[in-house]
Amino acid sequence: MSDVFEAVRDALVTVMEVEPGTVTRETRLVEDLRCDSIALVEIAEILEECLPGLRIDDPDLDDMRTVGDAVDYAEARL
């Protein structure tokens, strides 16, 4: 498990109040976790704090459908 995946999972656990074991790369942010735009922004802010050097552009949040998408996005920008 990568550090980036753990950071994304931990942010989701904090914001969406889900159990860590329920979050996988295939977990869908909207359909499975019920993330809305406000939750996605909160998650992005947490990730930017946890992963120095990461900057997430708000328009890019719309393209993140799964946890794996978020992990890949972050890894590509670190």
C-alpha cells in the first residue's frame, strides 16, 4: 500500500466518517462514499497538507471518480 493511498484513505475516513477497511482503489467517491463537492474540496485540502508539494486544482476534482483516480492524480504531481 502506498503512502499516497494511505493519505487519500485517511482523508476520506476523516471527512466521510467511513471505516478504513471499506476504502479501496475501486471505491467510487460519489456513488459509494456519497462525496459532494464540498467534501471533495475538504479532502483535497487535507491531502495538500499531508503531502507537501501537492497542489490539487479544483476543476480536476470533477475528473476523480474513484479512490484510485485520486491516488494516481496525486502520485503524478508529487
